Amino acid sequence: MGGYSGINATMQRVKVVVYWRGMRKDVKHFILQCVVCQRNKYDTSASPKLLQPLLISNQIWQHITMDFVEGLPKSCGK
């Protein structure tokens, strides 16, 4: 269900048992075409860092900021 562990890990496991010329290219092609792997990709984005406080402005409208909040759980169906 989880797919393969990537090209390098799959190569390590396969080359213990068998070897053929062009094996790395074939393994890479197989994994890139695998439907299970494409459906179950994991998130590779960096985890968020600690928030930093904004500086206090000397003048009005000197700094304008926006917060984008995403991924909140549903509340009352909304």
C-alpha cells in the first residue's frame, strides 16, 4: 500500500539478489511509472519554523502584513 522506498533504497534491495546491465535505469523507470508510488507520495516540504514577532512601526502604514492560514479542521461543517 505504501509503495517503494525510492530509487536508491529499492536499488540496494534488488542488487543483493540480482544484477543486469542497465538495472538502475530500469528500476528508476519502474518506480516513476508505478501507480501505487504516485498515489502515495509523502510530503517533502520543510516543516514550519517558529514565528518571529514583527517590528513596531514608527509611522502608520509603514509595514503591511498578511497571514495565510491553511489546513484548519472543519468546524460545524464549514
